[in-house]
Amino acid sequence: MRYFAGLLATALMVTPPASAPQVPARPRLVVVIVVDQMRADFLTRFPQLYRGGLARFISQGAVFTEAHHSHSGTETSPGHATIATGSFPSRHGIVANEWFERSENKTVYSVDDPATRLVGGQPGGGRSPKRLETEALGDWLKRGSRDSRVFSVGAKDRAAILMGGKRPDGVYWYDDAGRFVTSSYYRRELPAWADSFNLARPADKYLAGAWSRVLPADAYSASTADSVPEEYDGVHVTFPHPLDDGTARSRPLA
């Protein structure tokens, strides 16, 4: 027995240790994209129409077929805040796009902040994440890596602000006049690139035409009928959609 015990001990001593698991390299860039109102079944309903981005996600990414928002009131503000913070509205505080705030005795907007002002747009009350009660992904990233930079861009103020978290390096959104704007919560003036974009007004070139289908009509066989009275003004509800009808309502394509 002592002989076999000695052999076992010798074997353990000369056996090389198992190699340590390789730690994957940290990514240099993380991009979070949210498509507001895009139902999960759109991925499988229109696969033949996807090119580039979404097609690559489907073929090379991970698709979670049982991912749910486990809370009610899936509006833009609570949905984006939940994605960014990983917590429910009862924790992050954004329970709707607008709600009655008892402590202020009035209805409030999810990202309004009278203590700030808009930068780059029409004069008015600014926006900030002051009503967001928890930190978000960008905040955790910056705390773990001081050299990290966090930027959030969206077509809506509430989307860009709530996805950006509490302390991003920049947040920009597209206003109704076709300009990129921000809030004094983030910076006092727009950066040069945003000023150049706003002066060029590239979206105005679309006003002379109309929003038409990209593909032939028969390519949209999986779509519903092209007539929804609730669209836009209740009149221009089928393709092509005019973008400039001569009224003050006309806006650049956002």
C-alpha cells in the first residue's frame, strides 16, 4: 500500500497543472441598439428583407426567443430605462412616459428638468436623467474603466437620455426641426460636428420628394394592408407618403 501511495504521490507531483482558462479580451467598443416598437416576431416574419445589420445579428449573433419585459406599461421611457439599468420601473423610477408625481402635485415628463436648458434648439426647459433613480450600463462601465467614454444618440430625448445613464460623456437627440440638440446637463454648447450637421440640414433634401417603398410592392407579402387611418394625419396613409404638403406640419424625415 505504501508503494502504491508513493507512486500516486509521485504522479501527482509530476503531472503538469491544467492550463488556466483563457480570459476573453475586453471589447474596445460596445454598442446597444434599441428599435422602439419592433416586435420580436419581425425577425422571423421578414427575414428575406434583411440586409447587413439585422441579417448579421440573426446569422452570427444570439437570438433569445424567451426574452420579455416582465413589467406593465411598456412605453418608450420605462422600456429604455429597464434595458439600460437591468432593473424594473419600481426600482429605476421611470414608470411611464408621463405620470402624476404626488410629491410635486403635477404631471411630469420622464426626462424633464426645469433646472436645465436645451442646447442647440429652441429656447425652453432642458432635459436630464434626474428622475432616473439607479445607475445604468454606461455608469458601471465608467466606474470600472476610467478611460471609457459613453455616448447616447436617439431620435427622441427620452430614448437618448435614459439609455445614456446618469453620467455619460454626451447625449444627443433629433428635435422636430431636424437638428441635433442636447441639454445643459451635459454641456453648455454643441460640439463642432453637431453645429456643422445642423447648418447643412441634410434631411431637408427629402422634403421635395416622398417616402416610397424601397422594393416592389409584391416583396411585402408578409405585411398587412397599406392603409391605416391612424397614421400621420389620417389622410396620407398609403405609400408614397408626401413629406411636404405645404403646411406648417411638414418636417424633415427623422
